[in-house]
Amino acid sequence: MITNTTMQAAVLHAPADLRYERVPIPQIDENDVLVRVKAAGICGSDLGRVMHSGTYHFPTIPGHEFCGTIDQLGRDVDGFSIGDRVLVVPILPCFQCAHCQSGNYGQCENYNYLGSRTDGGFAEYVKAPVQNIIPLPDNISFEEGAAVEPAAVTLHGMKRIKINPGDSVCILGCGPIGLFAIQFARIMGATQIIAVDLDTERLALAQNLGATDTIEASSVSVIPSVKQLSGGEGVDVTIENAGSNITQVQAISCTKKHGRILYLGTAHKDVVIPPEIFEHIVRNEITITGAWNSYSAPFPGKEWHATLEYLEQKRLDVRSLISHQLPLSDAPEVFKSLDSHQLNAIKIIFQI
């Protein structure tokens, strides 16, 4: 239980101005839970917000991939106890708009969000509504728990694209989302999984996690290689995770007639598609699907519970993705090192 009124947190005061400092512990309302954060992961979107675009207001505590234990319960909260191990779902939907009423909470017209619009998980304590709390099984570590959110994001997209048993799949980009996509493709029954990346270490990990073939994009032409490996026509499903215009365009040419493309990567520059490549979409009747976040009805969604089940069953490997475990006090320097490419990491977890 809390014995003081302040806590340590990594607080963003402006773009590229992240400070490790003491701030007040949040006060909970009757339907809230106060969580003592044990582990928090860095998402690619955190890097962009912390170092460049900023959060929606300042100061804000970033971080939306985290878990911990319950420290306080609001007076109207049932079903949980002090000390319970829990995940925290970061989106705070309004539950009133048409999208929420349809169960599409990720498209809420009036949502709030832990770590970008309100204080998040790079802190010793976080408050969240009880509906955003999910029990964390005892056989899943806090470090693994901090990676459930990005895994659920990946699974949400995979459910939308509907991978079928026997499908061939190409994964463009082997960061955390791509490495989760490889594992979910295997779980869903894909018989060929082609992993594409520039980094040989990531490709080796991709193969360990279930990729049947790997392509080092810096040494060979990606599109001919994918087609050769997949029998000449391309794959059934391409999943683009890098957010690069190069891979965004490659995804179209890697996909066979009547195939499907899932775009999970966030674009940071103009997306330019040459006319002759765009014609592949039209003439080959390729289905393009986007996916954002990890939510479905009933809130927060089956993606979260399925991810936990796969972890419990040892069908999903999170530990292999965790390249660094660091104290939260290192956060300001870690973000600078990531932004300057001095630190090569797959998944960084802050132990808090």
C-alpha cells in the first residue's frame, strides 16, 4: 500500500524533453483502480511521441504497454482485490458513440488514451477504470505481461485479414509486431511464412519463431524472391509492419491475384504508389485491410484474452522479443539513444 503522496515517473514536458522526476500519485474515483506498475514496454509510437510529435498536452506521462498489481480499489469496484496481478488496457472509450455501440471501440469518436492523452505507464502508479483491468495469470511474468498489448494489436489485425489454414504469408518488417505476426500466422495454420527484413539478427529470430523462409532485403530483390519462394505468383496474404513507403508498395507486388494485404505499419511520410503498381490492386482484385489497436466486443476484446491463452499454452513466445530490461530511471537516455540509432533493440521493457 502507498505510504507517501508522490511517485517516480518519466514525464514528457515537450518533444525530446523527457524527465525522470517525482510527481503526485494519481487519486482514484469510485470506479477506478490504482495499479502499482511493475513493467512497461516501449512502443514505436512512444518513440515518435516522446522525441518528435509530442503528446496531446504537457506534461504527460507516456507509456501504454504495462502491467502491475492492484494497490487501491475505488469504493464501487467489485471482482478484484488488493495485490491482484493485472494488465491495464490503455484506451478509454466513451461507450456512447455509434462506433462504441457497435463494439468498434478503436474507432470511438471521443476516446481518451493512457500514455498520450492522459498519464500512462512510465510511472510507479497508474489509475484506470475497472473495465480496463484484466487479470494477469500467475504463470505469465510481468515482463511478458507488458508485451500483451502489442501482441493483441497484432492479433486484432490478423483476425481482420482472416488467415486460413494452408495460406502462404509474407511478413514485411520483423520488429515486435512482425515477429508476433509470424507466430500468429503459424498458430492460424499458415504453411509458408516468408519473413523480410534488413537485419540478419531479426531474421534469425523470425526463423526461430516460425518463419519458413527469410529474405534479407539489403542483399536481394524482395519481390522476385517472394514470388520465387511462393511458386511464382506471390503469397495469399502480405502483412506490412514497417510503415515505409518501400514496403507499402512491395506489399502490393508480393501478393497474388485475389490475395489480401494487411497494413499494420504507421506511415510517417507520403505514401506514393506508382500507377502500374496500383493497377495490381485493381486488376488482381486484391483486398486491402487496415487495423489499429486491439479492441472488439465485449470490451476490451477477445484479442486480449486469446493472447493470454496463447501465452499460457506456450504457443506464443514473448520472452525472445525482449532484448533489454532496464530501470525506468534510464528512460530519458534510452529514448535519445533509440532516436539517434545508437541503441538497436527489439523490445525494451522498463522494470519499475
